Amino acid sequence: MTLGFYELKMNGLRIISHGGADTLFNTELYLVPDKGIGIFVSYSGGEGATAAVGLSKTFFDRYYPLKDVDLPLSTGELQDSVNKYSGFYQFTRRNHSDIDKFYSFMSQISIAVLDNRLTIGSGPEQLVYAPVETNLFQEVGGTSQIGFRTDTSGEVTHLLLDFLPSMPLERAPLINQSKFWFTLIGISSFLFITVLLGFVYRKREIKVMPKEQKWFIRLSLVTSVWALLSLVVTFVVVLNMDLLDRLSRITPELSIYLVMPIILITLTVAMIISSFFIWKNSYWTLLKRVHYTLVALSALITCLFYYHWNLIGWQFG
């Protein structure tokens, strides 16, 4: 939308607005045509975004305080249909084709249902919305609204937030949902940890195994350690990379990190091949063979995670 305007609502007032920011500055413009006033504010660095929101809220609360808002009465039919809106939504404004896709991994909004109402967030920050029209909900105790877009069959496709009009959201398919991947990565990590514990517990047993079986065991150990290490680096280093670095340059740390998934792929292929020989030669007990295979599959799932989020190769666009 470049330099175009969008509409907001503050304390029931229609606001024409536009803003922009990065880690070095934050600028906001609020125009109120009905009142003949406007606010322009720009901050350099620091907590500019927080300051801008605080300034606008304080100004409108002081001069145009929010009046009590009565929710329109909703029909039983509206209340009975709220479940179809629940789920995960992802911003349409996101990267699809290079490594920056991964930075949308945690940028999702979850819509839940509570007492025939929709909620966003939890705890003291939770927002609650009641149905007022088909596909339209209003904040309980406030004036903000959220809307939904549906297709010709009535399926919900998009979420629209009036307090974030420049960034609509679409319903996230299962493959893009962070909850889905956290579940798979959590199970895989648990299996990797059992390999580490098993190696320590069975150290004497492994020591007297034939050379080939020892090699298979050590391969599973190295793969598990490397997979766990790469996951930790992914979430601690890559996901928390400074925004200005992400926008302006490719850091040496990022280039070096991207070697880790490639090494994991090599180890995973070796584990899958070794699983075939373990079953063919009936090594160990049935339970241990199943466990070894599950670890190999966990490594494969981790590789698929890296593949889906464009973390395999140096996909810098």
C-alpha cells in the first residue's frame, strides 16, 4: 500500500492513519477529519512504538474519552456459529520464497472460543469479542472490531483486525501452524534425548557389541546430538536475530549456521540406510529396532521442518 492511508478507530472516532518503523525509528500519523485535528510524531530508536501508542491513547482519553459501549443484541444463530471462526491465522504480508519465511513461524494469531465468544491472547492481555453481525465481532468493553471473510461455501478464509488494517490474515493450513511443528519437534526432541540417556545407560552393553552394531549406535548418538544442537541454535540464534541485521545484511553467523541442516540431512540419510540393515539382520530386540527407526524418522521430520521453512541452503533471495 506504499504511502496510502488506512482507517482506525480510537475511542469511537474515525482515524485516518499511516505509520512506519524499524529498529532505528518509529513514526505515526493520526488525522481526525470529524474533529479537524491531527497528530504527527516521530521517535528515533528506543521504545518509539510504545511511546507513540501511549501518546495517542493518552491524547484521545483526555480530550475524547471513551463512552460506555453497549453491545448490540446477537441472535442465537450468531452465537451458535462462532466455532467455525476458531483456529490459527497467518499474516498475508510475509515472505514465501527465501529464508525470511522462517520469521513468520511465530507470527500467527490464534482465535479461540469461550462462552460463545471469540478470544485473542490469554491472561490480562486477552481480548474478548462478541458476535454482532454475520462475520463481525465487537470487543467486549471496547470499540474495536474484528471481521472474517468467507468463501462461496461459507468456509472462513480471512481474519481482519480494525486495529491492524494494513495487515490482513488468512487461515493457516496445518503445515504452516507453529503448534503443529512444535508438537512434531517436541516428540522428536524427546526421542533424541532418549538416545543420549540410552547410550549412557547401555555403555557396557554397547562396548561388547560387534563393530557394525557399534557404528549404528554411534551414528544414532551423533545424529541426535546434532539435531538437538541445530534446533537450539535455530530458535535461540536465528529466530532472535536483531531486526536491523535481518533487514540490512547477511551475518557470518547466519551463513555458518546454515551448514547445520545440511549436515543433519547427511546423518539422517545414513540413519535411514542403517535402519534397513538393522531390520534385515534382526539386530537387537524388536523394541530397540523400533526405537532406532523412530529416531531416524524424527531426524527426517527435523529435516522436513528445515525444508518447509527455507532453512536448507543459503536462500537469501
